[in-house]
Amino acid sequence: MTDIAIVGAAQTGYRRRIDDANFSEMVYEVTSGALADAGLSIDDIDNFITVSNDFWDGRTISSMAVQDACGSSYQGGRNVSTVEGDGTFGLLYGMMRILSGAYKTTLVVVHCKGSEGNMRQITNGMFDYIYTRPLGIEATAAAAMQARCYMDRYGLTEEDFAHVSVKNRGNARLNPHAQLAAEMTIEDVMTSKMMAAPLKIHDLSPISDGAAAVILADRNTASKLGRKPVWIKGIAHCSEAHYLGDRDLAEAPALRDAAHRAYGMAGVENPFEEIDVVELYDAYSYMEPLWLEELGFCPRGKGGELTRLGATAFDGPVPVNPSGGVLSAHAVLVAGLARVIEATLQIRGEAGERQVEGPVELALAHGINGPCGQSHCVVILGE
Amino acid sequence: MEKSELLHLQVVVELPYRWAAGRNGSLMLKALRDEKKIIGNRCPECRKVYVPPRAVCGPCFIAPDETVELPATGILAGYSVVNYPFIDPETGEKRPVPYTYGYIQLDGCDSYLSHFVNETDPARLSPGLRVEAVFKPDGERVGQMQDILHFKVSEEKGG
Ligand SMILES: [Zn+2]
């Protein structure tokens, strides 16, 4: 599919706390940045998608409060629509709105500040309020259960997961946008503070502030721009049950399904052979091998081995998260669109020091939302 | 049919936040706290003056780049006398009723600032009434909108 292209992108640096910009100031920064990157002006944008979450922002209808900053109130106002979920879901929605034929271009912008609220309380707030939420479960405790299920199913070890943290935090040293970058050893991860067994603090992504924006354009518009378009070759979003007890946490059927559909659109038959670089949503270290299995890069239970053997290393056959991934910067919701931007930069050959070796013709970006990856969006980007 | 008991779960959800005021917000709140001054900014394109200072002029999609100091005086543009209690987010206590909530256009400003007005008799309120900011005393201002106690109705007649 070469109907819709990414023609502009920008992201803030991701930091533990961004004090010199409020939501509007962050959104304006990345909107202006994406327009400059595309060589477009606000006059050229006829549709806007804002993505945010009310609990994180601490206000209701948070996505409708950044209209000046994202440009949708330009000249009295343009069409704007909102998504509460990962930035990749906003990308999919923006793409569909162009495909409707009503718009030529769409700006998708997402913001979140993890530093301003209380992560544990906010993620506790996503669980069932009658039966589950009062017991205190939140994102990390839920993830720990999933990590344990996954380990038990395939005999994986905590060391298997530690390899992911070492790789991604190491990669982050090449990415000026990343928040946590470090040369670490397996022992550093293994001896780090136990948070929720089996997850230790270095298995966890950080709390981050940040924003990101991309500009989408239809084929006609994209082809006229000076910049090389990065086409959305395939995209799919799938979701499974909300209640963790209804799910087999050692598997992610929604991801499997989304991958199958996105590969079908893009004509991908063997992802390991055909995809040159992967940026996926590793909110916790164990997620990277689990997601890779469901994405079909290796058989079930072999994701840990893939990492240990170096297949996903920066200079490996399929570099996974050369940016450092979500383990190195996790502005919630923003992180999925950041994966799309990283994949876009790789295809353009503009990823700077973190540019992987060899031509990148096809890249995979992935976003999640909900406990233990309830919803997944898979995006296949290509030249 | 026998009526069965239906239960409710009553909870108080406490969600603390620490919002960054950002560059423009910090500029305004600092001026209120330290100098009892009201700061706005001006759009380089349409020349509109905004209070509070904005990150972006929406209609022009440009960041206002000129800081403007506004007088504490202006006109009451819109208002309502509110007759039901509201839990003050700052104190957790019920705000005394009635109170008047107004949109004020400061002299030389194009946008409207929302605040309290110290007149609660609807018969004595009308659009265009001259008003003036009353600041909290020195030592009590902390860098927030409530550093302005309210706007009082001025003696001088509005135009
Ligand atoms: Zn203007």
C-alpha cells in the first residue's frame, strides 16, 4: 500500500521532568518541528488528531485543550478529532481520515507528562473499579505477573530479560532524545532493586515527559514535496480482553492478529528476512522478546534466545530498538508515535548516530495501550 | 418479585498533580507574586495582546514574542452570580455563596481574564463596568491566580 505517507516528524527530548514547557508549549514545539521537517506551513494542514489521556493530564477532555498549540484553531478553526490511547492509534485514525477522501493532510500530535501525576495511582485507575482496583494492582504489578507467566511457560530466566535492558540502554547512548542511556552489565540489572518479582528496577521503563508529532499526506501531496515520503505500507490495530484473568498472559493474540493483518497489507511473508529494523513498545524488558515472538520474528519461547544470540543487537541482522526503545524513555502514549518516528528516520537514513547499518527499506513500529499490552498497533513503514 | 439490596462502593479518589506552569505561565505568576504586576504577551502577526500570556496565538499559529505589562484596571465583559456552593480546590472547603465569576478585559488587552468580582448583587452589575484588581498583601502571594484576591468594581463610570 502506498496511499498515505509520513512526510514530517518531530519529537521533544524525553526527560524525567520537562519544567520549561507546559502541555501547550510542548505541543507547539513538536507541531512546528514537524511542519518544518515536512517543508509545509500550517495552511497546508486540513485535519488534526490530538492524542492524550485525561488521568495523566489531570483534566477532562485533555485532548481538546491544545488546539491553539497544534494549529487547529488557525484562521478560526479546522477539523480536529481526538484519540485517548497510544500515539500509533492516532496515526491509524489520521490515516483513515485521509483515506475517507475528505482530507489531503493530517497532523497527529501526542503529549504526556508522567512526572506531573502519580504513575501508580493513575495506572491503578485503569483496572475494574469494583473488583480489582481496590486491591491495588497497577501497571508494574500486572506486568510482573505477565513476565512470570511468560518465564514459566518457556523456562526463561531473569537473565534473558536483563539482556534486553543492557542492549536498549546501551543503544540509547546514541540517541540524544533518550532519557536513560548507560553502559550496563547483566549483573547491574540482576542486582538492581527488586520492584515486583521478577522485575527489577532496570527491567522497568522510566517515568518521562515528552511530545511527538507526525504529518501524514495522501499520495498526490506526498509526491509533490521535496522530502522522501515514508509510506505506511501496512497497519493494523487489535485488542483483547480487558480483564487480565480472561487472558493467557504468556501470549499476545491481539499482537499476533495485528501483525498478520499489517503484514498482509504490506506483502510481508517472512518478517525476520524482510524487515530491516524494528522499534517496539518495550515498557518492560520482558515485553521485547514476547512481542518479537508474536510478531513472528522467532518461534514461541525463543524471543530470549534471539536477544542473547545478538540477532536484535544494533549491528545484528534485525536491530530492535536501536533508539534505546521505551526502556530508555517512556512518555506514555507518546512512546508509540516515537517508535514510528524512529522507524521513519531509519528509512530516510536520517537517524544520525543511531542509524543502523545498510539500507533500511522496510521498518516495523509498534505501540501498545492498556494493562500488559491489551491493545496493539503494528505499523509497517517503507520507501 | 422480591426486591434485592443493591450496593454502592463509595470512595474518595485522591489524584495529586504537580503541573508545570511552563515558560509563559512562570513569567506571569512570578510577576504577580513578586511585583503585583499583570503580564501578557503580543502576537507579532495580528498584534493582539493576550493575558495570561500564551504559547501560541491560535488564529495566527505564531508564538507571541513580546512581553506586555498590563494595568490592573479594565472592564467587566461577562459575569454570573453563582448561587450554589463549590468546593474550593485549594482549601477543600465550601466557597461562600453567592459569588460572582467574571470575564475581565484589562485596558489595552484583547483577551479576557477570568476571575472573581466582589459585587454579588446582580442589580449592581452590568457589562462594561469598570473593575480593578485587588492583590493579596505582600508575603501572602505565592505565584498563582489567587494572588489576585478579586476584581473590585471601581467608583469611576465606564465608557
Ligand atoms: Zn495573532
